[in-house]
Amino acid sequence: MRTSTGFQDEMDPPRFTFNPKEGIDNPALVVGDDPEPPGLLGPRLCHLKRLEGQSFGFVLRSDRAGLEVRGVEPWSPAQRGGLRDQDLVLEANEEFVHNGDLCRVVRKIQSCGLQLLLLVLRRDEYEEAVAMGLDLQVLARSSKGPGWSRPRLVHVGRHPELGLGMTVASLEGSRGRFTVDPVAGGPAEEAGVLAGDRLIWINGVPASTLTQSTLNRTVKLAGASVTVLVIDREGESCSARRGTPVLPVVAECRGLPHAARTMRLVKGHDGYGFLLRQERMAGSKKIVHVLREVDAGSPAEATGMQDGDLLLAVNGAPVEDLDHDAIVMEIRRSGDRVVLTAMSTPGRDFYRQLDISPLLFHEYPDERNQNQKQNQGEPSETCRSRISREL
């Protein structure tokens, strides 16, 4: 039975449980350590899962063959996920990155949160594929099987008359599984929801933990908008066949209301013209790094910096988990030029609710930081040191 997103009231607020072993809505991929049968040429999918504050436990470097995995640490998320030394990375979170810019791929991995999907080839398989003249991008795509599609992370605003413009119904006989249908011309359809989409989660809450009544309640309490992770039926079936979870880190972003800003500062006679303070986020024990006291007419003001912005990255490297002194040292090391990435406090609160990094969908300008080397195919010393530390 279909239920409109007008949604009924209930006396008690919903209580949700989440088993981290299950990933988000789908069973987690388990990759064993058994070697593949000889003679089979095909990419291998590795699902890495880390804890808060833990690294993935490997080094990524660039050579003539592409992006190579090195230094896989024993008992690390990388080793448990099936990653091996000398693996060559074809895709990171379903994006083809072979022979891509090393620093960009590192930033993508640093910003993905606690889960990472890597599609890799053994070096001998890579050499065999090159000798056969195979297109590696075609090889990567064919490994997914028919019907593969990326999930969509869609932000839907509520219309005064049409509401969210979608109906959600439970799949018969399947607890925690819902199908979504948008109203023609309504907000959901315009935002990117398609007829027959499967609902993976809503406002960061996995659909697998919800009943129809708690889903109704969740949408009603959401207010003026909701953010949903959806995937079409064929894509869901393909993910199930591959044994991969449907995660926001592999999704296409559709209309999220907040975005990080990258600011390129050149030091003036009186410095950059702002203060960096370490503060406790309101209503949370989390420590954040806040840009304060932006001077009028300063280089900081010229880039659009505003008092109260939260600092997310310095020269492309995430800094939310660093202490104040380490961030100050990184800025000073940049000399007279620095690239800062920041977000407003409401934006950071929005991403905290969804439990995803505010840098997940942020694209840095193509121009590299002037403090980094420009040698094509070879990372700078700064980038190389970050790789060994962050991944």
C-alpha cells in the first residue's frame, strides 16, 4: 500500500538502531585473502572500512604504470579489505582514476569518510592487459556487470502545495525496503528522483532500520526539506550481485544546499588578515577550527572569507582531525601563498546530520598549489608525505 508523504503523526518519536557491520542498507563486501585462480584476468574490488581516527593503512604512489599501492600495513583496513602491495588502482569509489592526478586521488580518499571502494589490478594482470591492447576503462566498466548505475544523493525541498512530491511504499514482504515514486513535475522529480527508485537512506538514517510508520514520522519531522540516497532497481540488483554496499561515497550529488569554498590567499603587508581559533562546536564535544576576525580590506576578505567559517582543508589536505598547532604550522610552511577550504557553520551542521564529510563532493580548482611541484606523473614532496600519513 502506497503512503503519501503528507504522513501521519505518532505519539512516540522513532528509535533507530544501526549495525555498523552491515554498512549502509546492504551487506558489507567481504574480500578474502585467498589468491585468485591463475589465468583469470579481471579487476578485483576491495572494500576498506576503518574506524574514526584510523588510517586505511597503505601508501599510494604514482609511476609509469599508474597509481600503485605500497606499504600495506599488517592487520590494517587495507589488508583486511584485500588490498596488496603493487596493486594498481583503476577506480576509487566507482570513479575511474587510472593515470589520474595523484594529489587529486589522495584528496578524494582522504575525504571519503570511513569506507572506501578500490577497484584494482595485480601488476602482472596490468602488464597482460597492456600487452593485449585492452582499454582499462572498458575493462573496469565490464567488471560491474549489466545494469550497473551509481546511486544518487538527492536534496528535495518541500513545495507549499505539492509537499515533497513523492510517494514511498514498502516492498511487499521486505522489511526496511522501500520504493519511491515522484509526482510528475513535483519537487522530487525536479531534484532527480526517478520512478521506481529504491530508498537506501533518508537524512542519514538507513532505510533498513525503518518501518513505514517511522519513515512517515522521519519525513514529517524533517521540515522544509529531506535528503535521500536512492538507486534505480537495476543498480540495486547489480550491487547485490557484486556484493557491494550502496554508499553515499559512490553517489552522484544532486542539489545539496551547502558547498565548501576554496580560497587562494596571497599574504599582504599585515599578513593574511584573519585569526584561526580552536573552538568546541555548539551542542557537541567535537573540536572545530574556526576562521575569526576577518580584517576589512585584507587578502582574507578579498577571497570571500567570513567570520565563523569552519576550516576544512589547507592546501588540499583535510585538517579537521589535526590539532591547532599542526594547522598553524602547515599554513606557515606555505610561505606567502596558501589555499584554504572552508564552509559555513550551517553547512557543517548539514553534513554532520548526514554523517558524511563536507569535502566529499568538493572539487578543487584544476590549478595546483604553487607550493607543489609541477612534474607530471611525479608527486611533490608535500604530497608524498601526506600520502604516507593519511591513507
